[in-house]
Amino acid sequence: MPQPSTASDSEAPHSTTIEVTALPRRALWGVVGLVVLTVGSLGLAWLFPDMTSLHFLWVAQTVPVLYLMLAWWGIQIAHPNDDAS
Amino acid sequence: MMRLKSWPWRLLLLSFAGLVLLTLLLLLADFAGVPKGVVNGFFLVVSIIGYAVIGMFCRTTTPEEYFVAGRRISAPLNGMATAADWLSAASFIGLTGLLLSDGFVGDGQHPGGLAYLLGWTGGFCLLGFLFAAKLNLSQSITIPDFLGRRFDSAAVRWLAAWGAILCSSVYLVAQIYGIGLVASMLSGLTFELGVFLALGGVLLCSFLGGMRAVTWTQGVQCVVIVVSMVVLGMAVSLKTQGHPFVTIAAAQSLPQIQERAKQIETDPAELTTRDVISLRMSNLDVKIAEPVYAREVERQAVARQVARAKAEGASLREIQKLEANPAWRETSVDRLVGAWQAEREVLAEAIYRPVGFQVPLLNGWNQGWFNSLGLVFCLMLGTAALPHILVRSYTTSTPAEAERSVVWALGIIVMVYLCASALAVLLKSFVLTELVGSHLDQLPDWADRLKLRKLALLSIQDYNQDGIVQFADIRLFNDYLVLGVPEITHISSVFTGLLAAGALAAALSTADGLLLTISNALAQDLYFQTAEPNAPPLRRVMLSKILLMVVALLAAWFATNRPVSILFWVTCAFSLAASTFFPVLLLGIYWRGMNRVGALLAMVSGLVVSAYYIAANHPWVQMRLHLHASDTVWLGLDPVCAGVFGVPAGLLLGYLGSKLSRSA
């Protein structure tokens, strides 16, 4: 349903400042893992160009699932601002 | 509170149940002999009406709802919306055809399909690790808004807005072209009418309800996309191997494909065809080198052929075929050379693309390896920096929810891509075993249908004139080949409608997100920021809506005016986004020393370097400016890999600009 706009909806200047922090260690390791997994898997495919089954089963089917697991692992960090929200 | 939480899931379950019911009903209709056009048209009409109803139901004029969906979308729903936003016409429709045609590791020169698969999925890891939580925490509305606040600079926000508009526009035109293809295929309407019909659905959704409506619609579209791809994969698997596990079915088919590919590669008829094509390419090279002389010679030859045909009482069609020769038709030398170059590209593709999933004797770390790595780099960084994907980080309530939604999105995308890559393998087996080697007069029924339909998915040219189809004779239209899967694999035509509904959902959902990004950048970051900073909220929403409609119509006009290579332009959009936004976001979020001078330099340098590389290597620009690829290609990388140069340029100048401006 349409909702009427209220005074509080106005785009008031944001009071929050944007915090600059160091890259979390887990995220850093996640990026390293992503690079190693990607370059390693593509390298494997180029090293054995005739092994189509390897390309399909490992690179096309397994690596995306590993990315998913890596992404899940990489975000397991406690955010202090979660409670505030 | 409980009502709010359970309501999204009710809607999504309802859409899932509705889709399954609709498919079953249409399957019954198909068995009962209802014409295919009616069945397909039903999918089109029902899906567009469904999306429009959701849009109308979620209409809003509240800025917080219109721009960021009230910042209270749960992680799973936001993940589904992100996945639908992400799964565009190029990746949903194009990936299967790309893997089928270009193979896994490519032809030794250009990247193969694996580079797209890895780049498009791995980028979500970067998004989750680096940006999602930080963007959510900022409580901004748009990416330019975030950057403008981070650097406390209107100039940064202004430049970022133009960057977002450019990247999203390139992407949007390709999506709208995809929408037109699918809508016209489903409805039987012309391409132009298909574009405007489907655009009506997009506009009803995003125009009325902004991000709130788009989120709900994308949730439903995600269900349609996943169900259509998974069900199609299971049906093809069942048909080919007798079980519904598509990955296993594809793995079972691989040995047979490899064996058949080896036979074809050594077949004398195939080798003769390739020789004929090579000869034609050499002739074209000679013509391109001396176009004026070649045009005169060719015109005289065509004139003689036309005169002889007329004297022999040939049909009008045969005469028109002769007159279709570009040397006869084109008056401009530039356009003639362009036509010859395009013909040469098609011929080159015919002989260089792999028969199986890689060209034979592909050894060593060749140019294809560097191009693949370059493309993966651009696609990953582009995924993590596309404004219409990044903006979804604002719609969840907490940073952790934003990160979790990225994992949900990746899970859904991976599910679709696993099916797409397995389908590519299964389709290849049909092409190699049923089509290659068949007589031109006795083609498989699906080949005839794919050739003759209004939106041709296949063309065959008998280069060696032996009346038999060789692999090099076949041209598959990768961008939308997947739409022909039900015909190729002989499953019910209802799956054509289901698949096209999924493809339409993919293109519409991405177009929705892009339209919102562009219109919000125009209204919020450019107009209100400079002209009316104190404008009331209702006025902001109204202007955004008007601009959204204008942008949609402009993009539709552009897409209907010229053919667009969906995959090429989408990939270029990734390189542009990676170069423009990745350096400034990375340094801006994680380096305290980054200042506004560095931010401006990072964005300008990344965008300029990337845009230059794409433009300078575009055949149209090369023809106009008389450039040669050898002068404009750097390190042998394809134009779509422009981000390989743009991102380091952005990082370097961002760093140097910040350091030097502080010391000055």
C-alpha cells in the first residue's frame, strides 16, 4: 500500500561518519584463498589441456561450490554494530 | 514482527507453487495439442502481469522505502534479490552457449568459458569480504553518496555518479536487447514491440515502488530463474541418461563427446572445409588491404552474374541474393571494409573454436591463458564494484545481514551455473552426434526448426559443397542458444516457455536494478546535490521516477536501433566498473590516507584507461581512425580485459594523488 511521506523521511544530512578500518584478517585470508584457488584451478586446466573431465568436474562444478564455502567462512566475523541496529 | 518476517516467505512459496502449477497445466495443454505459441505466450503474459502486480502492490513514495527498501530486508530475501539482479541476460541465457561454443579453456588465443564461470562467481567472495558490511554500515543511499560522504566532496560524488551512469547504461542496453529477444521469441511479436512490451513490466515495477518493489519482484524472479534452469537441467538429464542428476549426466556424456570430437578433428571432409574457409579468409585479407580496387573487381563480377541470372530467368530471390553482396550494396568504402571484417570474424570463429571443449594440441602457457586470467580479474573485481549490485548492501538491517545476503546470492548463482555448465556438455553431444555428419537435405528436425525460426539460433553454410554438414559449417548463436535447448533435446515445448520465462526474469530483474541505479544517480547525486539540496522528499522520489522512465525509453530506443553483442557489452561494463569503483572503494574503505584528490584521480584514471582500451580496439573505431590491432592491443589482451590496465592505474594514481596532495 502507498505510504505517506513524513517529516522524518526527509533526506536529512547523515549523522554517521564513514569509519576507515584495517582489513580484517579473515577477509584478507579469504582474498588470498580466492586467488590461490582461482589461479591454481585455471593453471591445472592449462597444465592438462586434454583432460576435459578435470575441467568440467573440478573447475566448472567444484570450484564454484568451494567459492561458496570460502565466502561463508570469510564472513564469520562478529560485527560490533549489529547489536546497535 | 512475526507477520513481517513470514510474509516474504509466503510470497516466495506462493510464487514457487504457482510456477510449478502453471508448468504442470501447460504440460497438460501441450499434451492436449494446444499450439506452442499459445503455451509460450501464456508464460510471457503471466510472468509480466505477475511482476507488475507485485510492483503495484509495493508502490511507495517514501524515500527510505523507494531508495533502500526501508533497510529491513532479510539476508535470504536480499540474497535472492541480489542473485536475480546479478543473473542477467548475458549470464543466464549466454553462459551455456558460451561454454558450448568456446569450450572450457578456449582456443589458445581468447578466454574460454571457464574464465566467465569463475569470474562471475568468485567476485561475490570479494564483495562479501571487502565491501558489503562497510557499505551497509554507512547508511548511504547510493554508491556516489557513500563516496561523497567518505571524502566529504561534492566533486567525488558527482564524478562517481557519472561513472555509475556510464557502467550501468552499457549494461542496461545489453539487457534490454536481451529482453527484446526473449519477449519477441515468446510472443511472436517483432523485436521492437517485444522490447516495449517487456519494458512496460519493468517500469510498472520499478517506477511505482522503487527498491521496495524491485526487491520483492526480484525475489519472485529469482524463484523463476532457479526453477526454470534446474527443471530444464533435470529434464534434459532424464532424457539423455535416464536420471535427473544433470552433473552426473554431463560427466557420463563427456567420454563420448571426446571420442566424437577426435573423429571430427581428423575427418578429411572437416579438414577440406577448414581449408576452404582459410582460403576465403585470405581473399578477404587481400580485399581489406585494397578495398577500392577490390570493390570494382567484385562489382563487375556481380554485375555479370546478375545479368546472366536475369537472362536465364532466375527467380527474384536468387537475384536478390547476388545483389546482397556488400561490394554491390555498400557505397561507402568504410562500411564495405566493415562488412568484410565482420565476415572474416565469422569465418575465423568457424575454424578456431574447439570441436570438443578445447582445441587439440593446446600446450603451454599461451595467450589464451593470459586472456583468461585477465578476464577473471576483471569479472571478479567488476562484480564487487558494480553499482547496482553494491547498492543491495544498503537494503539489509545490519552489516552481518548484508554479508550473509552475499553468501545467499552466491549459493543461488552457483546452483544456476552448475546447471548451465552441465547443460553445455549435454548440448554438445547433440550437436556432435546428431548434426555433424548429417546430410543437408536430411537435417535433424530440431536443426531445421532452429534455422528457420524468426530468431535464428543456428545457421549452416556448406563451405566445401559436399552436401554434408561439417563442424566448421555450423554457426551457433551463443548469446541465446540456450532458448533452443528443449527443441534440441526433444523435451516438451513447455520447457521453452519455462526457460524463456526464466530468461525474461533474469533480464527484467537486472534491468530493474540498473534503471534504479541510473535514475537515482541522476536525481539524487547530480540534480538534487547541485541544484536543489533542500528539496522535499516527495519531490526527490517523483523526479527519480520520471528520470527512470526517461532512461528506460532511451535505452529501449538505443537497443532497438542496432544489434548488440550482449556478452561483449556486459563484459565491458564489468571492466569499466572494476576500473572506476574498485580502487576508490578499496582505498577509501581501508586506507586512512586516501583523500579526495586521490579519489578523483583513482576514478578518472581507471575510467579513462579502461574506456580508451575498449574504444581503441573496437572494430568501428579502428576502421574510422585507420588503426590496426597491432598498434592498440596491449600485452595481447582482449578489449574486454580493459580492467587489467584500468584497475592498477586507479590504484596507483589514487595512492600517488593522496600522498602528493597531502605533502604539497
